[in-house]
Amino acid sequence: MRIGLLTEGGYPYVGGDTGLWCDRLVRGLGQHEFDVYALKSGRPQEDDGWVPIPPQVRRVRTARPWAAGDDGAPLGRRARRRFTEHYGELLGAVCAPQEGSAADVADRFGNALYSLAELARDTGALTGALRSDHAVTALERVCRAPGAPRAAHEARVPDLLAVTDHLARALCPLSLDWYGEDALAAVDLCHATSGGSAALPGLLARHFSGVPLLVTEYGVQLRAHYLALAPDSAAPAVRALLAAFHGRLAAEVYRRAEILTPGSSHARRWQERCGADRARIRTVHPGMDADRFAEVGEGPDRAEADTLVWVGRIEPGRDLVSLLHAFAEVRKEEPRTRLRIVGVPAGAEGEAYLAQCRALAAQLFPDEAEGLHAVGDNPVSFTEVGAPEAPTLPDAYAAGAVVVLSSVVEGFPVSLAEAMFCGRATVSTDVGAVVEVIGGTGLVVPPRNPRALAEACVALLRDPERRARLGAAARARALELFGVEQNIAAFHGIYLEIMSHCPVRRVPVDEAGKPLPFAVPAEAHVPGGWTVPTLLRGSPAPVRAGAEGVR
């Protein structure tokens, strides 16, 4: 089977949980061929380079949505009229009144989206049009139309420009040359590793060539966009318009995908709320590498009895402020307890938040010295993986008697699953998929409640036998549900299920492009050794030289 793997900001580039998961999937399914189509997230990702590519990856093609500008091919008058009509219809569906028919709005949005893709195929000039004055004018016309949302009515020129720029980046896949007979049209299945723009090439391959689409979401893309559109990050009009656009795009992806595979029931509920058919959803937990944590999970316990550990990316959603206040309560009950915060800041916002947390820790816990001439030692430490205190990620978890998760926003809690692989007792806040992941193998408290968090930590610190029981149960649960083998087996079965119900029907043609009705023998449709790609498609088409990112 030939799989078109669609990624955004992940595989085959170094870094990120999505990239690691995709690499394990590709290596575990060596019986299939993979073509990777990757949307880059930014220039730093390019500088980091690729992970080693296994031989079953036949080619890698990449695109830069952030760098897509005017493509230098202006639209003619007739094409410009087509663009204005279809783009206006797309925006009209985005700004449709709430009391309208949801099915009619979804059809309008989908038809406009595919019409724009056909325009891009015919003219090759859509990228520039999406950033043109015509695009801004069309957006302004829709925002001023009767029935548009109140926030859209109040959009100013800077708001219109910001929305137009965002939509041009999000719709960049419409203009890519990924849909020909030597690209996605030649695959048997498109597997998008997230929703949103990453799944857009799969929608077009389905529209143009009938290729079935599988969408995996371990973190719901629509939810991520909602969280990114915070009140202090954008004007109300920008937030309203972009939220509506991403909601329509998510609904179209969920409507057209043959199967959706959320990573948790939490993600599944988001998909169902956006209109996904429950019968087409299969929950598949992320496949994580348990071997790297085996030494800690199975070896002798080397935890420091009075140490709490927090591991993750440092950002406001992790609510380290509540954790520090909870730790102040813990110290009142257990004065010898220490807290290790192991992580790296997430961008500039994370850097600012880390500085805030350091200042709070210094305020809450003045350096404690045993004598007049001794140097004080703060009970809270901030380190990164690779430092002497935490040489590796398993070492970071091994150092703590209890692992704490204090988030107020969480999708699938990767750090919690890693702590479970290490056999550690955990205290977590009840957010995202935490309860689903932890089951009954850890303590769960309400978010933003430092007192409840402190009480749970103290209860485990004072009961080593209970910690050991919970840690053993957590490791057994993680091995059963979150291992790589279970993930690979699940996707192998889903691939076969899709192909058995939605096979791609291709008509063989000769060199002149005329159909060859007897080119494929009847036995080629029988499962087994007859169904080789050359019987159906001929030899693989050569990859054009000079194309960016093509292997």
C-alpha cells in the first residue's frame, strides 16, 4: 500500500512529539510505502534538519506557508471574476448567520473551497490573489453584509489585513503542485497527522482523484486555534472571523474523512461536537517508546523520598504559579520537601513566564541557610534535561517520589504517560484527557486549586507503600495502552479497513492518454501477490528534478 503522509510542523523534521510519533509509525509499517508531504512551521525548523529517513519513505516534498507571497502570475479578467465569486462564497459561509442551516453552510464552504482549488489548478496564480486587494475587498464586503456577526461589522482595515494574511497562509495548500499523477493522485490513502491546513491536501486529493482520507488528531487543531486567539493577542473582529473559518474547515475535514482517529476521548468529544459522525471515529492512543523508560520503571527505586518533580514545556497553560503556591502549603506540612521543575520555555511567552515563576519562587521560598556563614539553598530548582541534575528525561522522572501535573489546559498529557512508564505515583489536575490516561492509578484534583494539589501531594509523600502500588499499576496501564506496538497494530488495521471499503479506482491509459480497458487482468483485483502497483499504474513516475525537498 502507498500512503501519502501529510504533516504540519512535524515529521520529517527534528523535534516535537508529532514527529516522533510519525517516525515510529513509518518504521513500524515497513510493509507499506510512504510519500511524506510536509508543511513547514518556520525557518528554525528548517535549520534543525530532518530525522534519518527509513527506506520505505519513497519521497519527501515540503512547502513553506509562511513564505508564500505573490506568485508572479496575475489573474486575468475572467479568472479574477471566478476568484471574486468563489472567495466571496467561502467568506460568506464563514460569516453565515447562526440561524442558517448548518448543512447548507457546510456545502457552501466546501464547494467554494474546491472551486478555489480548481482555479489554482487552472491558473497557477491563487497565492497572489489570496493576498491581493480583491481579497481584502471581498472580506470587507462580507463583514458589512446584513446578518454578519457583530464583531465582523466592527472590523477595521488592520483587522481585515490581518485576517486576509492568515487565510492566505491557511489556504496555501490549495496552490501547491501536490495533486498530479506523480504525487498524491498516485497514492492509495492520505493520512493527515492533524486537522486544519495539514488535512487540506488530503481533501483536495479526495476531491480530484478519489483518494480516501484518514485524519489523526492527538491534539485537536481547532482547539489549538481557539486557545491561540486569546483576547490579548488579537482584536475581537480578527478572533471572531478566524474562529469561524477554522470551525468551518474542521467541519469539512470531519465530514469528508473516511475515518477519524482521535488520541483520546477528550479529542473525540471535540470532533463529535464539530459534526463528526460517531460511526467513523476510532480512538487510537499515541504510540510512545516505553523502552527508554524501562530501566527506571523496572530497576531499583532511586527516587528521593522528599522530592516532587514537574516535567514539561514551560508556558502559562501549565500553571506553575498554582504549583508553587501548592508547594508552599506542602512545605508547611513537610518542611524537607523539594520541588524540581524540569523543562524548557515555549517561545518568548514561555521565557517571560519562566522569569515570573523564578521571581515567585524566590519570594515564596527565601534561601535557607543552616548557619550565619553558609550559602542558602532554595527548595525549588529550575533545570533543563541535560543538566547535571537531570541528564536524561528518564533521570528527571526517576529523581521524584511523586510526579506532578498542574495544567489548566491539556490535550493528551504526554508527560503524565511518561511518568507512568517510569512507574511513578502522580498527582494531576483534571483537565483534557488526564482522567482517561491515568485511570485509577494516580490522584486527580481540580485545576487552579493549590490547596487540593498540596493535600494530594502530602498524602502520597507520607505513604511510600501507596506510592509503590500506584506506580506499579500506572506502569502496567501505560504498557497496555500507550505502547508503540498497540499504535502500529491499530493503524495497520485501519489502513486495511479503509482500503477494503474505499479502494481507489484508476483507469490505465496508454502513452496518448487513452483508456486501456483490458490492461488489468481480472485476477489483479484478488488480494494477494497479483496487486502490484505496476499492474495498476505502470512504473512510478519520475520525480521532477529541482523540486524543493524532493528525495
